[in-house]
Amino acid sequence: MSLIGETAGKPAGEIIKDATDASFAADVLDASRDQPVIVDFWATWCGPCRQLGPALEKAVTAAKGAVKLVKVDIDKNPAYAGQLRVQSIPAVFAFVDGQPVDGFMGALPDSQVKAFVDKLAKLAKGGPSPLDDMLAMGKESLELGDMGGAAQAYAQVLQADPSNVKALGGMAKVYMASGDTERAKEILSMAPEGAKDPDLDSVRAALVLAAEAPSETAAFEARLAKDPNDHEARFELARALAGNHKLAEAADELLTIVERDRAWNDEAARKQLLTVFEAAGQMSEVARNGRRRLSAILFS
């Protein structure tokens, strides 16, 4: 079923080939450490497979050796299809560095098949990997407040790479933003020892704030209504707000203390403010706006 001809100096048989369960490790897992490898699980009786196969071969040939295509007849070679939990065919997986990083099931229009192959070809030329794209999607969803979309993106990354630090940090932030501190702690425990990532640091700081937070705000608000200069009440109110992930409001209260008495309680408000910035994320609006206000106060 492979195309015949030459592609960028390579015979088509080198970039498009049939594989068996016995040759899968060499043809796919090992080969994908040098360049992306697309695996097409198919069968002779499968009509959509006959539609998809030529489109894949055409797109891979057009990529001029940047990616390889390996075709596996699941009737004759069921082992790896079973390991990858293939439920229906055609099923297509993209492998990079010995791991599946992207894929789809069913026949797609030629334009989508080409886009799928082109994305992998860019990876071979130093472009972003499918996992990088998924991480970017998760980050964007998180920033937009779409926790479901963020969780789905990070989960896909972790399925392919369970120790991916950025995905672990992002997933921990999803749980933290949803108020599930126990799951956030579980995710943090999965990070490799010594792993450094802004999102991991953010969740660690948020957990500290949550652990220290008073459970109620009414008493502190009542004290402030009587005396706006009751810095202790304002500080405790800020702690309660931060513990409930109301970081912008907490920052406002702490900045008010710094503005009125920056040395109060050994600069406790300023120190707590830095933890709030870390919990929000150093590049967040809360941190950026807060740092600007803090600088204006300290250097006025």
C-alpha cells in the first residue's frame, strides 16, 4: 500500500513502510527518537482505512523525509494495537522519542491529514512539539478561567509524559483554583524531586496561604468598620481572602496596610504580599499591578 518513488533522496520504502509486532520497536519506538513516526493501524476489510491510507502517504511524501509513516495491519499484528487501546480503525498515532504524543481515529479530510503531518514535520525542523502545543492550550485555558479545558489539555500531556513538570504544575493550579487542595497536594507530590516550575511554586504558595487562613471574615470586617486603621484586623482579613483564592482582594488589603504603616509588625504586610504574588503567579495581573503599587508606595 506504499507509494513508489523517491522523496528528497530517500526511497519511499524508507519513509513509508509496513511493520509487524516483531519490528514495531525498531520501526516506531527506536526510529521516533530520530524523527517523528506516524503509525497507521488498518485492516484490509476497513473501508475508511482505504480512504485514509493514500491521504496519509501523500502528505508524508510531501513532507520530504521530515516524518516517517509505518502501517500496521491489526489483523495480523494485534499486540501494539491492544497496548494502545485501539477501539476502532483507522487509528493514527504520532510517536516522538518513543512516546505517543498525538493522534486521531477515523478518516479525516485530506486537508486535516495534511495539517496533522505538517505539524509533525515542523517538529522535526525544531518547531513546537504536539505536547508543547497542548501545554500552551492548557495555559491559555487556565488564564481564561476555562478549568475544564485546562484540565483536559494537561491530562493529555500527562498521559503521554506522566512526569511532565509543566503539566503537573498546570494541573495543580486547576485543582487549586477549583478549591480542591487535597488533589492539588497529590499532584505536587508527583513532581520529580527538586523540580522547579512557576506553577508548582504558585501552588505551593497558595497552599501555605490556605493553611494559614482564618475561616471567617465577618469579625475582621466589623472591626475595620469601627476603625479603618486596625491593621491587625485588615491583615487577618487579607489572610482569609488569600486562603479563599481571592488574591486580588487580599493584595488590596495588604497594600493598604503598607501604605498607612509600612513598618507595622516587622513589615508583615509586605512579606505576606510577596507570598500572595507568588501564589497568583509572578506574571499575573495581580502580581504585576501589585508590584507597581508597592513600588509607588515604597519610593514615593
